[in-house]
Amino acid sequence: MTITSGAHREEPATTADEREMLDGWLDYHRSTLAWKCEGLDDEQLRRTPLAPSALSLLGLVRHMAEVERYWFREVMLGEDLPELYSTRENRDGDFHFTDEGTWAEAEQVWQTEVELARQAAAGRSLDLRSRPESHHRGEVFSLRWVYTHMIEEYARHNGHADLLREHVDGATGD
């Protein structure tokens, strides 16, 4: 399933069950980030208009690809995966890119990580717990907590995306 544009965002039903609501709100926020990037070219997506911050729309998409990968696959499933953008030496590598950093590449990686995250969560109980060794501080997390955290992570960064988009081309919207 592809992340839909903002024009196709749907809030979950107000009476949905817990799983449907968590999936729905997470997809809503994924679609919101895609919407904030719609219609911009690579140069606009790379802009960092909120100096001294290194935040950019392209960086946010790359960051969220890493976050999807980390929480759903590395923490919850215990997968040992190679680094995407950030490294021990460059912890903000998702926001550090050259002029070769493109929307096409970032969007493809993000879409792939979202789909793999969906697969990682599909059919699993919200009570599923991670193993302590899957997290750098040895903490244990339930899948329910990961969903809630991911919704919070997207919501916070969508606020950043809102400000970035307004500074890039004046577009605003919820």
C-alpha cells in the first residue's frame, strides 16, 4: 500500500477498534507528511529555511524512514539491519545530504520502510513485547507503545513540516 497524498487523507472512524484506530491515525500522519512535500522540487525539499536548524522536508522524510525501520523492525522484530542514513559518526545523517539527495530516492526508501513496518506489525498482538537487547538502553516496548510513539513522532514532525512548507512556498494547511 502506498502512502496517499493529503488530498486522500482520512481520519479513522471515531468508533474504530483500537488496532484500526492506531493503524488509521498512523497512516493519516504518514499521508500528512507526503502532502507537505507534494508539488515541490528537489531544491525546495532540501531547503533549510529555519536557521540555524538543519531541518528540511527531505530530511524529515529520510528521518521518518529511519524511525519506521528502527521501531518496527529493529526493536520489535529484533532484526539486525544496516544503517540507512545516520551512522555512529554522523548521527544526523538523515538531515545531512548533498545536492544529489533527491525526493525520488528518499520517497522510495520511505515508502519501502512504511510497507515493511506494516508487514512487521500485521497480525501481531498489540501486547507483543520487544526483547531488551533490541533497544540501545535495554528497555522493553509493547507494539501498542510503538504505534503510539510513531503517531506522536509523525505528529511532531508534521508540525515542523508545516512550518518548513510555509517558509518554502507560503503553502499552509492542517
